[in-house]
Amino acid sequence: MTVVRLTPDDAVALQSIRREALLLHPTAFSADPEIESKLTANDWRERLKNRVWFGGKLDGGLCGMAAFSTEASSKTRHTGHLGSMYVRKDARGSGLADELMKAFVEHATLHVEQVVLTVEASNARAIKFYERHGFRTIGRTPRSLLVDGTYYDELQMFRTVSASD
Ligand SMILES: CC(C)(COP(=O)(O)OP(=O)(O)OC[C@H]1O[C@@H](n2cnc3c(N)ncnc32)[C@H](O)[C@@H]1OP(=O)(O)O)[C@@H](O)C(=O)NCCC(=O)NCCS
């Protein structure tokens, strides 16, 4: 099991796992699969240049991902954002998600003071995972997502990061 920072050479593999994640878990991600399906491998290469993505590999294949981002504003760039957290079904419970989170937190510790994420309010497995990694719920947005005619609330979760993490 390895976790690496993905490079533009991983564009096709990342595109494929993102497509799978959005199709299998439509309420877990706010990205629109229809919009995203129009992105080319070149678009993904650009995304990989502009944002930090970690990939979890088992037997060399990409089985998980997590993304780190910040905003440009000097007023908000002390806060990092965790997004695109996904581990393929077969690899859940294997510790790969923990390794992805470890890589994410190590990186976040060097660049920001705190991290926020958003999770659909009934996604108990993800919430438990985030809580185990020190995140706590700080808010709830009612009707945040609209998927196939149904509204879903989302929770905002937060944790600080520091050199001692
Ligand atoms: C979220 C995700 C990355 C976590 O990875 P994982 O390998 O499943 O996580 P883990 O197994 O290490 O931890 C999950 C915890 O939830 C528990 N759990 C499992 N199924 C559960 C369920 N149905 N309800 C509540 N808790 C559950 C596990 O026992 C484990 O608890 P523990 O902390 O006591 O060990 C992965 O489940 C995933 O990719 N889910 C689909 C996409 C998704 O929801 N992404 C999050 C977007 S915000």
C-alpha cells in the first residue's frame, strides 16, 4: 500500500477513479458528473498542476484519492480544504484511507493552520472516519445538495493542524 502525490502523468487514472466515485456515490460529492464528463485528459493534467492530489495505490493501481486546496486570498489562505476523499469499495477498511489522510495532514501542516471539509449528513461511515481523524462538526447546511429531485443536508467539519500532529 502506498500513497503518493499525483502528477500530471496520473491524469487518466485520476479521471477514471473520479468518474467512478461520482457515479457510485452521487450524494457524497458536489461535483456534477455531467459537467465533469466533458473534461479531457488535458484538463485533468491542468487540474493536477493547479491542485494537490494524493493517490492511494494497492498493487500499483489507483484505489483512492484525496485533494488539498487553499484559496488565494491572504485573509483565508490559512485554511485548507479537504475534498475528493474516496477509497474504492474493495479497499475500504484496509487502512488506505488512513494513509491518504496521513499524507494529507502532513502536507496541510506545512501549509495551513486548519482544515475544513463538507460531508453529506447521512454519510455515517465517512463522518466516523473524519471524527477518528480529529474532525468535529461545526455546522449544517440544510438542502445543500439536490440530487435526482431529493435535497440532502451537508455538514461542515473542522480540525486544526500543527507540527505536533
Ligand atoms: C469515506 C471513506 C474514504 C472512508 O474510508 P474507509 O476505508 O471506508 O474508512 P475506515 O473503514 O477506515 O473507517 C470508517 C469507519 O466507519 C465505520 N463504519 C463502517 N460502515 C459504517 C456504517 N454503515 N455506518 C457507520 N459507521 C460505519 C467503520 O467501522 C470505521 O469505524 P472505526 O473508526 O471505528 O474503525 C470511504 O468509505 C469512501 O470512499 N466512501 C465513499 C465515498 C465517500 O463517502 N467519500 C466521502 C466524501 S465527503
